[in-house]
Amino acid sequence: MELTAERRKETGAFYTPYRWAELAMYYVERIVPDCGGYRWRDRPFVFYDPAAGEGALLAAANDHYGGCLTAGTTLEAEDVAILRGKGVVIAGQSDFLSDKPIRGIVPAPVMAAAMESRLVVLTNPPFEDAPAGRYEGMRRRYGTANKTELFISRILHELRPVLLCSFSKLGVLTGARNGAWRRATGLMDRIVPGGCFVCRSRTWPGLRGDFPILFACYSGIPGCEGETRRSITVDVWERPPEELTILREMN
Ligand SMILES: C[S@@+](CC[C@H](N)C(=O)[O-])C[C@H]1O[C@@H](n2cnc3c(N)ncnc32)[C@H](O)[C@@H]1O
């Protein structure tokens, strides 16, 4: 959807390049058999993106898994038609950070899939901080003003999917500012080994600067109290996605 530069910045509407979305699906496929014994073919997952935008991630899930159930909600009403046009089965407009209870935000079949341990959240939430006075309820609840962190907290604590697979800035794992939030979320302990990669923001059209963008898969099942894991292993993809042989081999 066409947005002014100001609106794009305000809502973090920088869409995932399709090739990176495809690579993300390669990582999801790689780790799913290890996720508590859930088997894709026996118990089909529902893929849900609560910041779906134009649906790059859900389109990649659909292409990869062929006809899986995809669901997306997003802030801009105009994006909903685009999601439907891309074959997203359940598409709607909602503000994921609003003070409404989660059941008033997320479509009922998505809530049902979460209850049945069949929900995978696949997302790339906005990266910026909420401006002063916005999302006060969520900020108080989760002790952060950063929108990515608010999305991650709400997904893990209120929606409780089997897996959360998310792009974000690398700082969600490495920042000094957000250590207390990270420990409260148990984020490091939730990381599923083999499900992480880093790429460069300069390979994302529209993003300014050159910073690392992380894709990581987090278990919906909390780890132990406190943070026990001190390090993780990630693949680093330095080149633009068009140059990756791994993607050529997938197609
Ligand atoms: C970084 S873009 C990613 C879009 C898509 N998931 C992708 O990967 O291309 C973030 C999207 O979240 C939407 N968004 C921003 N704030 C939101 C909110 N509070 N609730 C739901 N969607 C929101 C934006 O409109 C934008 O489409």
C-alpha cells in the first residue's frame, strides 16, 4: 500500500523482502520437527501474523507449505484487501497493541489454534518506540515502550503460540537498555537452536542505515525462571538474498 514517508515511519511499515521471507520459511521448516514433537503433516499449523502489512511472510508460508491456513491482522484497513488478494485466508484490521483483551483483537480461529497448540506466529513487527502517551496500557503491562518488544511480550504471554518466528533488530537480544524486559520474557531461553539468522538492513529496500536484522524462532513454552542461556548461534547472511545459493536450491 502507498504510504507517506511520515506514516511509514510512524507505523514501521517497512515490508519484508520476499526472498528473506522465503529464507525464513526454510528455517521454520528446519526446526519445526524439534518443537515438542509437533508434526506439520499430522496436525496442520495455522500461521498468523499480527502485523501482517501486505502479507510477505504469510505469502511465503502459503507458497512453502501449499495451502496451509494463513491469518493476518494489521493496522491499515487498506492492507486487508491486499492480504486477501495474496490468498491470506483470514484477514482483518486490528491494532495489536490496543488495550482491548486479546480475544477482541485476534480472529477466533487463531485463538482456537493457540488453545490446540497448532499456532505458529510468523511476524515482522514495527521496530520503533511508541511515542509518549500511546499504548500506555501495554507499556505499563510489559515495562517497555518499544513496539517490537510489546508485540513479542503480548504474543508470548497472551496468545501463547507453539512457536513465535520473528524478524526484529538484533538489539532485542543484545541491547543493554532492555535487559530487564528480556529476562522477564525469558527470551534467550526460548530460542530454538537452528532457527536464527542475521542479515543486513541495507538489503531491505526502504530501510536507512546498515544494521543487523535478526530472524529468530522462540518457543511458546517458557524456560525456567531467570535467564540461563548466555549465548546463541546464528547464521549470518552477508550478501543480498538474490545471491544466496541456498534460495536458488530451494526453488
Ligand atoms: C515491518 S512491517 C511488516 C509487514 C509484514 N509483516 C512484512 O513482513 O512485510 C510492520 C507492519 O505492522 C503494521 N503495524 C504497525 N503497528 C501496528 C499495530 N499496532 N497493530 C497491527 N499492525 C501494526 C504496519 O502497518 C506494517 O504493515
